[in-house]
Amino acid sequence: MSTTAILARQSRWSTFRKETLRAVTAIAVALLVTIIVVLLTSKAPLEALNTLLTAPASKPRTIGLWFDDVAKLTVTGLAFSLVFQARQFALGVQGQIYVGALASSYVALSPIGPTFAAIPLGIAAAMLAGAAWGFIPGLAKAKLGANEIVSSLMLNYIAIELCNFLVRVQLRERPGVLTSLKFPDAAVFPPLIPGTRIDLGLILALVATVLVWFALYRTSWGLKLRLVGHNARFAEYAGIKSSLIMVSAMTAAGALGGMLGAMFVQGQTYGKITVLFEGGLAFEGILVAIVARSRPLAVPVVAIFYGYLRQGAQLMNIRTDVPAEVIGVVTAIIILLVSSSFSMPGKKWLSAQFGRRAQPAGLSADGAAK
């Protein structure tokens, strides 16, 4: 193996250790703060902490809820990672989820619904709708100079209200009920484990992770996207059309958001579309992407840990006297620690101590022989 390859591998391993230590330390500090908050707010703090830390893995049903969250958090984290890699801060995943869910719902409730084509066509329609919704703020940014944060957020509101209107007026099961007709069984994702919410969505999340990683690190498009994200002006000098790359990244992220919409309404959780079905989960993908440093292969790992914490907080809210808002405190602390230049207290002192111990016998501190 060449010296260059060895140095590159050492650099990657050093970066991995550094980022892992940062994430683990942030989670540990956040959990410590959670313990303090629980001790201050609960009349039975030990029971509450036990629920937070063990309940998600206690039964097949709660494990199913946990991995259902993991699948959804992975996809939304990947969508945000794509636009973050291009140094764009579009926040339109939530709207893309709603238009994707609408598209897959119309497929499921059409004559195609009872057929074998309902699932693949529903996913395809959702991805197309989401891609179109992601393309709009990208085009506005490239051609009109519109701020992608503002345009994507406004499109979120439009998509949510459009979905609510159509569910209430056109897709409703009956007057006064804020849900659509139930989808045919053929249009609902089959469970991977019977009796749980672990369904086809988990497979879609894993496939999406591999495809996004491949696109970013094994294709010329991914190289151009990362160059644009690193320095858009330099990329322009190199002949890369930055605006085209940014629009394509936001469109690809939109396709992932649309697929997540199909995972919501065609999955075991619902099997129909309801008003405000997404429950704010889309924006939690920002946390996943930030902690994973927008690296696709790290996104599912972060989603596993954060999904566990998320489910633990919800179960703690249901079973104990601690409010679920506690998880908001934990989330904020993790974001602040991981996204900042935070490092473990005493890290330099520990490094100095272990560095001295690692010196070979017979050598002085400057490396000279005694």
C-alpha cells in the first residue's frame, strides 16, 4: 500500500474518531441534563428515567414503533444532508412529505389501489410530486435569487393547507372525520415483522442510504455537488454550473421527502391520509443531518439513537408525570454541542498525560536520548 493511501486511511480514521467522540460526548451531556431535569420535575424520577432508557426496547410493539421512527428519521435526515452538502439551507422537506403523501393517496384510492401496482406506483408518484416541490425553490434561487429558506418554508405552508383542504373536502371518509377512506390492503406496505410497524419503509430507508452515499461519493455529480458546497465560486471557475447543481440537489432531496410521504400514509402506521399526519417529524431530520455531519452512512446510525430517545420520551410522557417537552431540551443541547466547536472538557490535559506515558523509556520529553 502506498504512503498516500496509508495517510488517507489514517486521516479518515482520525476524523471518524473525532466525530464519534464529539457525538458521544454531546449525547452523554444531554442525558446528564435530562436526568437533572427529571429529578427536578418528577415525583417518581427513577421510574421516569427507567421508562426513558428501557421502554422502547421492552416489547415487540415498542421496538416496532422505534424502528418505524428510525426509518422515517433516516429518510428525512438524508434529504436534509443532500441540500446541506450543497451549502443550501432549504427547509422544504415537510411540504414535500405532504405533496408526496397526497400523490400516493390518489394512487391508492384510484382503481389502481387494489392491484399489485399500487405500492410501486404510489411511491413513484410521491417521489415525482416531492421532486417537483423541491425543484420550485431551487429554480427560484437559481433564476430569481430568491432566498431558499423563505421560499421553501412558504411552500411548506401551501402544501400543508392544500393537503388539509383535500382531506376535508375530497378524500374524507365521511363528514366530520379528518381522515381519508382507508387504503386497500394491496396499497399498504406489508409488515416485515407481523404485529409491528416495521414494514417496507425500513427497506426503502436502507436503499435510500446506499443510493445517496453512492451518488455523493462515487459519481461525478456528487463530486460537483460537494465542490459547489465547499466553494461555489471556485466550482464556477472550474467550469461547474453551480446553479444547476444546487437545483438538482434540492430536487433529489424533494424526491426523498416525497417518498417519506408515501412511507407515512402507505405504511402500517396509517394506511390512509389524515390531517397533519406528519406531526413535525420532518424538521427533526435537521438534527439527524447535523449530528451525522451530512454523511449518508452516518445518518441511519444517528437515527437509531435519536429514534430510541424520541420513543423513550414519548413513552415517558404517557406512563409517568414527566412532560414530553423534556426531549426538546435534550435535542437543543445535542444540536448546540455537536454543531459548535465543543470538545470534551480536559481533553488537552488527558492527551498530554497519555502522551507522556506513551514515550519510550530512555527518551526525554523532546525525543532526545537521556
